Amino acid sequence: MHTAKPSVSIVIPAYNEEGVIRQCLVAAIYQSMPAHEILVVNNRSTDRTADIVRQMQLEYPESPIRLLEQDDKQGLIPTRNYGLNHATGDVLGRIDADSVLEPDWVETVQAGFSDPTVAAATGPVVYYDMPMRRWGLKADDKMRQLVLKLARNQYHFLFGSNMALRRTAWEQIREYTCLDEKDEMHEDIDLSLHLAEQDLIIRYIPGMVSGMSARRLENSPKDYRYYVTRFDRTYRAHQIDKKVLKIPMLIFMSIYYPAKVLRAVHTARAARTTAANR
């Protein structure tokens, strides 16, 4: 059973994102189907993030860009929650400030949520600051589909850089989501598990593509390992012990050094090209 296409809000938590917020907003504006609203939730930024958003509002007066200020608490989760709570669309898209949506992202989300049984959805990402981007997109998609297959479709995980959930689903789980004040967990996995606890369906949509930065690879090996082991800490918080759920963590750990080298080579080549064109 399919109903009319739902309206889609795009929520973007932001903290000191002056280097990427413009490209994120441009991609959110230039969609084949316009978003209902584009909410940038500024969380105590000390750089020009808010100024750039205000400038974009002036440059694109026909676009539904809204700037919200979340000053009560520092952190991604309270900022994310503030944005989701203030969004008014039927479906609440949630991306990062360095996400660059594909031009048909809103249209694809609308099509996916036209099925009223779908409570949330996620898709693959393409790393726009890495070489072999389209190959990387295919690899990301295959990896996510493999994990779903191995998990026998029991665990569908949202990805914070590229996700959406129905507003009614958010209202159903928001009082239960973890605040993670120690900042130890993956907030998107936490959302996924709370949705599963309420028997709400998460759909993986291969055509729901977002670009994102591979800047996580700039972390030290110690910091990167801490980031990856957030998977385990999130599962333990939900008292879940499934060996198959360790697969994403193992994959992320195994690609760190090869991907780091590729990124360094790509960055060096890009810098030489820029210098040569000056």
C-alpha cells in the first residue's frame, strides 16, 4: 500500500563547520524535489558557521533554510534531538554538516517513505575527498548489504551521515534514546536499536546516496580505534551480544591504514593540481 509522497525536513547539526557548511547547504537546496525545510542547528560554534548560514539565507531567499541555536548543552545528541524536535516535515532527514546529498536524495526518500510501513531509512555514502569515488560507493553499498544479509535482516542500522525517520517514529522513541553524556556510543546505532525495540521497520535504500568526507581518517590510530569500538559500547548499553554485529567494526579497523594512504596520495595530487593551475 502506498500513499501520497511525504514532506521531508533536512536536519543538520553543526559545530564549527565553516569549512563545509556551504557545500552541504548548496546540495540540500539543489534537489530534484525540494525539501520541506532545511534546518541547521548551530551548537555553540565559535567560528563563522552561523554567519555563513545567514549569508546563504540571503543568497537563496526562496529556499527554506532555517537557522536554529542549541546553546543549552554541548554535544551532537542534544543538538540532533533539538533539530528533530523542531522539524515539521512528515519525514525527518538527518545528515552531517560535511554531507553532500545527491540531487535526487529528497525524491528517493519520499519514494521510500511512501510505504507507510517504513519508519526509518538509510543508504550508502560516497567519500568525495577520496580517489575512485564511484568504486568506493559500490564497495560501501556492497558492504552494507553484506552485513544485512549476514545479520539475516534482523538488524538494519541507520548511518548518521545519511538517514531519515518518520516524525511519528521519532516521537515514539525520543524519550528512550540514550543521551550518552560520556560520549562513548554511536548515536545512530543507538537510534536504530531503539527503533528495533519498538518493532519499527528500518529500510536500506541503495539509491539514497549522500557524499561525506573521509576526514575521520585524519584521526590518530588511537582515536580512530576509539571511534570504531563505539559499536561494542553501544551494543553493550543495549545488552546485545551478537558476533555478526562485530563485522562492521572489523571492516572499519581493517581499512584504516590502506584508506589513510589512499587519502594522503589523493590530497597530495589535488594540492599539486591546484598549484599548477594558479
